[in-house]
Amino acid sequence: MGVTIVVTYRKNKYRFLGECLDSIRKQTQKVDEVIIVEDCLAGEECDPYRIISQICDEHLGVGLYLIQQEKEQIGKAAQINRGVELATQEYVGICSADDYYEPAMVEESMKALAEPGAEVSWSNYNVVDDMRTLMYAYDAVERAECEFKSDQEFLDKATEWGATHGMFSCLATWFAKRQLFLDVPFDEELKLNEDLEWLLRVVLVDRRQFVYIRQVLANYRISSAQASTSLSNKRLQLHNRYTWAKLNMLLGKNVFTEPKGPIEP
């Protein structure tokens, strides 16, 4: 059960990258391969390769990683797809360069994926700030008030939360068979909601079996810049409408409520 971690990297995330890589190196179950896919910001050059490789050497060891630098802005969905294509191991986890794992992340995820028929796992997570200060612990059962033991429970919560732009799972907690990521790639048209849309499509449309781990296994960082940005902006609302319309079309019925009324600025 070899494991690849795909790390999505954006310009100027190098101050967090070492922490992310340390958390991968310190896993209780070995990670066999780390692939860093860097996406440049529009109109800007990527961070120098030597800076990223130096951080990787220090925190992972020489030759234990692969760096893929994109020459133009491609978005997180495309970053993930590129990383999965390059991966050589049977199982893949995805982590942003500013997020980091708890030590048992890989071990517990592999246990979950060893269950008969399981193809994707996800867990609880902490939300932290730039300084690693805990903002809150995210327990999906407490938040959603359900056990996530069946597709129906998942559908009920997904539709309820989808109508309010909610999210009960975090990309940094997901592990899946590489073949699943290849069979069901991320939608590169989406620049927001790509993680939520993928998980809903995998579970509700493709009917793949998931395992929910009620344990905090990852840390999702919200930077000061993110915290000060309102989510009810025009770009997010347009992506929400696209997401719900696409899922309704794939499901063949209007399951998700599409926001009505004008797009707010």
C-alpha cells in the first residue's frame, strides 16, 4: 500500500512549506513519494526552483520528492490532477503547502481504506491561523449532527449545507486510491469549490464508497488575509451556481438548491 502525497504550492507559501513537509516526514506510517506542484500567480514568475528544492532537501531529504513547476496559472484542480498523473503509488493524499498533518494521518487513512470496498476516506480537522494557534476543532458529526454512516446521510447533509455554501470536509484530510483520482479527475473549470464538488460527485454520482474517520488528522490554515475576505462575493456565488447546476444535471434531478436572485458584489 504505497503512498504518495501531492502538495499544492502557490507563490510565497515557502514560509509554511517546511512545516507541511515535516508533518509528512514524521508520519507513523511511511510516505513513499512527495510531489510538489507549483502554480504561478497570473502575471508573476514562480518562486525560484532552488528555494523550494532547498526546503525539500532540509525537511524531506535529497531525492525524496519531485517538483513540478507550471509556467502559467492553472488553478488548484489542475495542480491536483497533474500531481496524481505523476504519482507512482497506489494511494494518494492531497495537502496544500500551508496545511499540515497530524502524525497518524497516513496510518489511520490506510486503515480506513483497507475496509472492503472503501475507495476514499476523510476525517476531522483543526482550523489554525498563521501562527498555528487553534481557532477551532472541526468535528463533522457535531457540526452536521449526523454520523455519516450512509450515502443517504451524506446526501441529506450535502444538500442542506450546499444550499448555504457550507463545507463539512477539508481537502487536506482526504486519501483515496490513485485510480479513483484518475477515473474521476477534478473539474479544472472550477477555481473555487473544486474540492467540495469532487467529493460530492464521487460519492453521490459515481457512488464510490467512503469512510469517515471521526478523528482530527489534519490542520487547515486560514491566513489573516483569508479571514478578512468575505465569502459572499461575486466569484464564489458564480462558482456555487455552476457547482449545483452541474451536480443536478449529473444526478438527473434537482437535488441541490441553486441560489436565486442577483449576484452580490
